[in-house]
Amino acid sequence: MKKLMIFVGALTLTGSLFAQKPASDDARYSLEGLANLNTSNGMNFTAPSLRLRYFVNDNIAARVQFGFGGDGSSVVNTPSKESHSYANPAGGDNGTVDIARSAWDLKLGGEYHLAGTDKMSPYFTANVGFGKGSEEQTWTNVFYDASGDLAYAQGMSVAASGGYGTFSWGLGAGFDYYVADNLYLGLELNLTSTTKTTENTIQEITSPLGTQTVTTLGNKMTYTNIGAAHGSVRIGWRF
């Protein structure tokens, strides 16, 4: 992060003296990367996103955004895959727990750009979004011990799977600041409402006595971030 800030500062100092925002007649598209910030439960950067915009004219732009972490809470250091090993007290092969996760979200929206200045283009935005996530776990020779912790357990295995879907809408404001020809930095803050529908979680537990299936019913919840903003730090290229 420190190196990124040094790069951004150097870019701003060297290019902003000559930069000027382009007109829609000269550059109708922009492609940008976003480092997303979630302040609903502290300051957490979530997985990055990509956004493509099309400028209908100097004031109006349509946009589509693709990202990871559809529930808005998947932080960057949450791995997509994990593997854990549990020692076999008798020697031989250890027990293992393997976890695989995936999540994505797609947002469609529009922007209204104000007049701003030669370098800065402030705007208001509205969007709707859809997302989906899933998780699968495979336990081999691992189960809970008497204290409730995972430990080696010969002959025990678990296959578990579950997922969720999301629908959201948001209202926000931001700006583009051109630091070089067609190259800009930006900031955007959004107030959002998200409905998250969790699917049933299915567990197949196998022991020396046989296999049983345990189903945990899903649920639906809606949360609105009023007073807590979802923000993004952006760097983009307009062409």
C-alpha cells in the first residue's frame, strides 16, 4: 500500500500540470480498477473490482462493474482455497480439511457528471447489483473431539456445501481527477442496501457405522448501510 501511494503521488505531481479531462466526443469509454473499502464493521478493504463505463455525452455515463465477494464482506485476505492437516497420533497419513470458496458480483448503473473543472469531473451515481457465492468443505479422517475442536478421527469424513445469492442497490457520489492525458484517479462513496439469501447447507457425515445427511435450512436477510459507506479508491484510463 505504501508503494502504491508513492506511485500515485509521483504520478499526480508529474502529470497533473498538463492533464485535462477529455470530452465524450474524444473518449467515450473508460476502464478502471477499484480497491473497495467497507466501513460497516471497521475499515476493511475487500477484493478489487473492474469497471467499464460508456459516456453517452459529457454528462451521462452508463457502467458495468464486476468484482469478487458478492456479499460485500469478503476481505482480501480470505483465501479461495485452504488446506489443513491434523496429525495422526499413531503415525501414517494425517487427517485433512480442504475448503474451496468462490464469489462474484455484477453491478449495473449510471452516472451524472457535473461541470467540474478542467481536471476534475464530480458525479452522482445509482446502481443495482447481483451476486453469488459458494463454499465446499471436505474432511478426511477429521472430526470434532470431546472439547469441540477438530482433530484426527480415523474413519470419519464430512462433505459439506452451501452458498448464497445477493441483490443490492446503491446511491453514491464520486469524482475523477485527471493526472495525465486520459489517466485519472478517483474516489467514490455509496450508501447501499443488500438482500442476502442463504441456501440450504448440506452435510454428508460418514463414520464406521454408515452415512447420514444433515441439512441446515437457509435464510434471507436485508441490511442497509446508512451511516456506513461502501467506498472505492480508483485508477482508470479513458479512451
